[in-house]
Amino acid sequence: MKRALLFLLLLATTTVLAREFWLAPVRFWVEPGAAVHLQRLVGDNFAGTAWPGRNARLTAFRHYAPGQPPTDLLTDAAPATDTIQSTVALRQPGTHLVTLETGNVLATLPGAQFTAYLREEGFNYALAQREQRGQTNEPGRETYRRCAKTLVQAGHYSAADTARTWGRPVGLALELVPEQNPYGLSPGAALTVRVLVTGRPVAGQLVRLWQHGSRGPALLTKLYSNQNGRVLLHLPTPGEYLISAVRLEAASATTEADWQSTWSTLTFGLADRNRL
């Protein structure tokens, strides 16, 4: 009975906080010159549904073509309907980067649900602080924002790509930066990812790696970043990959919230070399 109640509590918590948010191209490999639609998904376990957010929720939405300055995708939004336009033309060959950021939203959870959420995400310092202050049973007030990145390959991968757009830090509040181009890797390889907070490496950050392969989505590993902000992730088989991290900090005294969380994701595909 207790296990059933705990499951329902965690499920309710997950629903309220909406968990992971990621960009999901309909194809991770396209011909140069093709247009690709980027789905905006939210959910758990790398299984998502369409994010209902509108253009007004976004603070940045950019396309970085190889070796080119960023294109602001927000300028193409239709103001009459506030609809996000997220079909991107990939004219240059190479690895393209698309990034999206949202503004803060306030969420308030009953004390028990907030405690379950903190435990699930491993935010032990927040748990300890609430306990020390006698706030364990009080509602948890949190503002949350999202940072999402995706990599899409136009044409064949080339080791001669010196632009390294795929590995460019772009200044997200919480950012996952690959140190190798995933489209240059083969199944079984390892990928080094660096975790940055406002551009600086952060140690001790929990990072999750998910894969959506032939058997559906699966959580592959959970690792903490080292003193240089790096994690080494094993990519076993072809498929679509999601890397995620979430950070919780004390909120600014000028807000209604007690806590500020930032959710960050990176998606890409992995296949045999030179696949289109």
C-alpha cells in the first residue's frame, strides 16, 4: 500500500513539474538544403508529448549553421497566433546546432510532493535545508526554466569540419557541450560532455543519458561531472540519444519562489558512419 501511494505521489509530482523538455527533429540526418521540423517534447524516460508552450514563453530560439552566425528563429513567429515556427532549413552541409531557452514559470507543490521531487532528483542540500528550517511539510515554491539543444547532420559527416559549431558553447544558463562530434562516432564509442553553468564548468552535476533505439527508450546511465565539469558517456548502439541535467539553487530574494531550477538537454543521433 505504501509503495502504491509513493508511486502515485511521484507520478503527480512528475506531472506538475513536467520533467524533461527536449528538441526532437523528425530526422537527425538530412540532405543539405532540406528542411527539418523540430518537435518540442516534454515527458519522462525519453517518451514525450508535444509541449503546449507558445512563442511568448521563449527567451531565445536560434539556429547555428556550420561556420555561420546564429539565425534568430523567433523573428519568424506568427504574432497573431503566438505559434512557434520550428521548421529549419539546413542549407550548408555539416552539423547544425539549434538551441531554445524559456523564461521562468512558478510552480508550487504541497510539501510531501515537493519532498518526493527533491529526493528523486538527488537535491539533498535542499532537503536538509527545508528540514533544518522546519519547512518539510510546507509547500515548495520553485521557478523553473528550460534550455534545450539539438544537433542535426546535413549530408555526410566530414572530419574536415573545422567550424566545430556542434561544440560551441552558446551561453545557456545550464549547458551540455559535447567535446567530440557525435556524428563522427561509431556505436560503442565514448562521448565526453562538459557541463557549464553560465559558461563555467561545474563539478558534481548529475547527468543522465537516455537512448531511444530499436527496443524503445531506456535510461543508460547516471554520472556526476568531475572537477572539470566533464562526464564520459558510452554510446553502445545506433539510435537517438538524450542527455539531460537539472540544477537547483536558492531563488533570488526578489521572486516569489524559494528555489530556482534550470533544466537542460542535448539530443542527437548515432548511426554507422556516413549515414544520411
